[in-house]
Amino acid sequence: MPVVLCGAAVLAAVLVTGLVFLARPASAGAVADVLRGGNGVGAARRRFLAARADLVRTLGPWGAYALLTTAVIGTTLVVAWPFGRLVAFRFGQHAIDWPVYHWVMAHRLHGGWSSLMSQVTQVGDRPATRYFAIFSMVVTLLLARRRRWVPVVLIAVMFVTQYWGQLALAALVDRGHPPTNPGTYPSGATMRLLAQGGFCVFLIFQYARARGMRWASSPRWISAAFTLVVLSGVVEGYTRIDLGRHWITDVAGGWLVSGLLLTGFTFAAGAVLPWATGAGERPERRGDDRHADDGPGQRDGRDAEHLQAGHH
């Protein structure tokens, strides 16, 4: 019962938050105001953006992206490896994993519910997430005006990072797996849905916004997409525990790694797509590089293209 209640509480919290944002788009705007405000969070955000801008000026957009991506990967390994060894393996294996596993196996529902969980969990399998990555590449490629290979490269780097990152962490932690399945730390399915899937959604929205598509700037659509991504990761983790495919700390590790990778990669992408993270970060146009005012989407897209072409 505690596992069921905890899982239901997490799912309900995600759903309620998403419904609040959908019903009251101003709530999403209030969260954005906190990130951009004069508080400590806003100040930290501005310092990080200023540091990234300095890197772009010093190393160029792709040099800054490479450095930031390397830093994200290193930070993720530094944080996730001790978590796996100390929390998930040394402490959690006997205090958390085995008790939860035995309880779930003794109380899980069979028949229709088990069949439903087996179908739902396939959303996080490699074929489904690989197809979504390819779909995202095609969509962003069509939305981009120039240098259409840029989003393809960004998605490919995320794809390779989450794949090999999961294998590297599994080898470093080396904690074994439940007796019913070879799934180990961290949960690759949750990483694929949250980190890779969330990053693909981020790029689709940013390229659509640069095209001037109104829905991509709508708080309601942004909230719906965010809720769907988070809910998919939460539900995937729940199904993996219910089916005995992962220890519960494997899933927690997958959520931790996903959060680090998604946050880091969206920040690093801003080095080559500065228009994607706010008007205040657009490069200034030189006097000899003027275009007709075709609207915010066109201006943002051209600014990005000039920066990527080296006209910053």
C-alpha cells in the first residue's frame, strides 16, 4: 500500500500541476517571472547566461557548446556515480530496493492491469524513443531556415550522450539487477523519455517560435508539453517498478540523471541558438546588416542564423 500511495501521489501532483497551468496560463508566466526576477534564482540565472555569453565571445558558438556539453557530461557523472554507489547500492539495496521489490511482487495486480503496464512501459523502449528522435530531427530540420543540420546535430549529441552515459554509469556502479529482469542503474527508459524526449520537445518549440508560430509561445501549449514530458517519465518509472524491471532506486537515479542532462543540454544549446532562451540574449545587429521587420519570429531566426554563420 505505501508504494501504491506514493506512486499515486506523484502522478496526481504532476497531473494537478499540469491542469493548473492549462486552466490558468498566468501561473506558468508567474513561474517564468520568478526565474527572471530580481530574486536569488533570477540573479543566478543571469550570471550563468553572462558566463555563457563570455564563452561564446571567446570560443565561438560551437566552441562554447562543446565546452558546456563536456561540463554537463562531467557534472552528471560526478553527481550520479556517488548517488548510485552510496545511495542506491550501499544504503538503498537492502533498506529500500529489496523491501519494495518483495512488496510489489506480492501485491501487484495481474490480468488486465499487468497487460496494461506491459504495453505502457514500451513507450520508453529504445525503438519508440529512437523513432521520436528521428521525427524530431525531421520536424526541426523543416522548421529551420538555414543551417538545418544544426538541430540534427544537437539531437544526435543528446541521443549518444544519454545512451553511452547510461551504459557508463551502469558499469561504474555495477550494482546488479532485480531477479526478474536485467534492468540496472540508472533506468534507461526514464532517461530516454525525460532527457532525450524533453530536449527534442524543447528544440521543436524553439524552432517553431523562431518561425513566428503563435502556439509555440502560448503558455497553455508550453505547459501541456512540459506536463506530458514529465508525466511520461513518472509513469514509465512506475511501470518499470510494477513489472519488476528495475529497483526503485534505479528509477530515482534515472530521474536524477535526466534532470541534469536536460537542464545542461538546453543551456548548452543556447550557445548556438541564443534566440531560443529569451529576447535579452539575442545578438546585436550591426549597422550594415539590416532587414525588413517581418515580425518577431523572422527577426529571431535571422539573428540565430547570423550568429551561427559567424556574423556575431
